[in-house]
Amino acid sequence: MQKDKKISGSLLALTAAAMALPGISNNVNASEKADKKVIRYQHASYSEEDLSGLLTANGEESPRYQISVHQFQLLTPVKDEYDLTVNYLTEEMSGASPMGNVIGRDNRAKLDMSGASIDESRRDLAGNLRYFGKEGAVYAGTLGYSSENDYQAINIGAEGEHYKNDKQQTLSWGVGLSFDSLKPTQDERYVRPKSEDKTSFSGVVGFTQIINSTTQFQTGASLMHLSGYLSDPYKTLDQRPDRKTQFSWTNRLRYYLKKWQSSIHLDYRLYTDDWAITSHTVDIAWFQPLSDDVLLVPSIRYYTQGQADFYVVFDDGSIVGDQSSDFRLSPYGAFTTGLKLVTKAGDWKTTIAAEFYQSSADYALGDVKLAHPGLMEYSLFTMAFEYAF
């Protein structure tokens, strides 16, 4: 089953990484070379709520995705001027997926589900080598490979950070290139392509300013261009343009409250693309130390988007040209609430986190005439262990 493929996280981290403040800094500063080895293991359990029979074409309750992820990371110094990060991820997925929308007896959209037969796995290996040999700058190269039974991707990237005024200002940049190959699982009931390819190129720039001892601000912009096969072969009717250009602008404010010895993180992201989708994301997190070794982080995120210009509520075989009833291209809004607990004991660090997501057409900023029945709810539980030596 095809899923969204994303560019290497290390590249996007240039504009997405949280900026450290007094009392909440990480073990390893992102701008400093690692002085010790760090091993990290993380397990994530993702579960989507089952669909009610009122929303499915056959009137039966249907399960959705259940995903289990195991991630291993090694950070190690390499000689005097380098450090290396290696990530290995395994992902097991099962459940059912919407194949399209049909008109129900009540004239509302109903989901045609694939059935609970999806059982897939993914393997992802990525490396990031950073160079600290030039004063006032850090450079890095990334290389990654991802593989599924029907999908393979290779991505490469380069990134850098440049510091001025005793690191009061930071200019960051990055470029990435991904080559993806798709060989859909065949089904005699449907006509699917035998093999397709996709290429994506991305670039990011960011600027960070330390305003004073308690305030930091970061702004960044990213541009991505995709070309090739961008449709979903597992949908009953899904034809999308073979090109897509995406732009996003992200702003992050970090403010340290001396009285509470805590900090607030406020993020805003604007996204737009030439498929006519525009979205807004507001993210607020409160970092509250409970002691020198315990940190509690509650958070809330709001997201809203408009629809793609070729989005249709009902699949229509009479339409000539692009169309898709994918709920990810529909207008909707969503809230995500989260809670994270981080504890330290010597060289060990443990993180436990939970997120709860709920999407609805009622949460969108604009009016939505017909809500997509595939909008979902999910829960995500994460546990991570880190050891430095």
C-alpha cells in the first residue's frame, strides 16, 4: 500500500528543530560536535479509530490502520572534526484503507473500504555525517534508503549552519533529492500500473535570532517540487497532476519564564501548493521542569486546510481529467493534544509521550458543504530510552 513518502527528517530539522533555552537544553547541542556516544531506542504505537457502519458503503464497521514502529539511533564522534548519526527504523502496519467514495441511500458520501487485509512492513536506514572543521559553521551530508514490498526510495541531502555575533544569529540551509520507485501490488479486480517513478527536490533556508537571555525567534521557508507519478494506485478512481510545487513558511518563538523556570514554545506554519491547498498550523507547548531531572511538556496543535482544486466528494467515472476523493485533499480542521514526560538518571534519559488527534469538517476555518466520511481520529503512544557513554 502506498503511503506518503517524506524527505529525510534531518534535512527538515534545520527549520523544525526546537531551539534550546535555559533549563530545557538537550544533552547534545545541535550546533556542537558530539563528545560522547549516544544510543537511543524508540517505540511508537499508532492506532486509528474504527469506522462506524454509518460511514461505510456496506454498512459494516471497519478497522483502520494500526502501526507499530521501532527506531534505533546511534550518535558517535568520528575523529576530531566529525560526528555521525545512524538511524534504522522498522514499521509494521495492518488494517484497512478507504479506496473511494460512493453515494449512499441518504445521499451522503460513503466509504468503499479495502477490507482488513493490509499487512505490510517498511525498513528505513539513514545516515547523517556532520563536519565541524570550519570556524563558525557546521556542514552535513545525508543519505537514506527506504524499502517496502511495493515501494523503494533513495534520498540524499546537504545542509549547513553559519553562526554570527557569538552565535546570536544562525543562518541555516539545506537541499535534498529523492528518487522513488513504485510497483503496486496487483489485483485482478482493478487496473493498476505495473511500475511508476517519482522524483522530488527540496530546499530550505532558516534564520535564528537570540533576542535576549529569555527570547529566541526563528523563521524559515521551504520549497519542494515533485514530478512523476503522484496518484494513489490503490484508490478506485484517482488521477492527480504529475507535478506539484509546495511552499511553507514557519515561524517559531521560544520564551523563557524566569519566575516559573519554564518556557513556552509557539509555532506557526503557512503551507500552500499549486494544487490549490492552503493550510495553517498553530502549535503551543509548555516546557515545565518538575525538578532538575524531570520535565513535563503539555501541548496543543490546531490545523486547518482547504481542498485541492481537483478534489471530488464522490468518485465520478464520467469526469475527464484529474480527480481524487482522498480525504487528505479535502477541506477539514484538526486538533492534536499531547503530553510528554522526560526523566534523566545519570547517563540515561527516558521519554514517555501520548498524542490524541481528532479531525472534522466543523474544525475548518471555511465553510465545508459536504464533510468527507474518512476524516479520522487516532492515538499515538511513544516510549524512548537514551544512553550516553
